[in-house]
Amino acid sequence: MSLEDRAKATAKNLEGKAQEAMGEFTGDPEDKAEGKAKQAEAELRQTVENIKDEVKKSID
């Protein structure tokens, strides 16, 4: 996994956490849900990239 992809996934996770916290603070369920969705997307990206790394290791 490229360092850039990992950084993007981490940034998306942090963005989601912040948005979820803001939704919690303001009582906005839509912001909270969008924040959780961003975190799930980031987790999926990390998983996909980890799988790519494992496949590459097994080929090398």
C-alpha cells in the first residue's frame, strides 16, 4: 500500500470522527451518520490496501 493511500484513509477517518463528534455536539443526526459513514469508508480502504499488501508479499 502506498504511503499516500494510507494517509488519505487516515485523513478520511479523522474527518469522519470530527464530523461525528460535531453531530453529537450539535445534536445533528445527519452529521453524525455522515461521520460514521466516512469512518467506515476509511476502514474499508485500509482493509483493501492491507489485502493488496498481503497479495504482493505472497507474490514476491
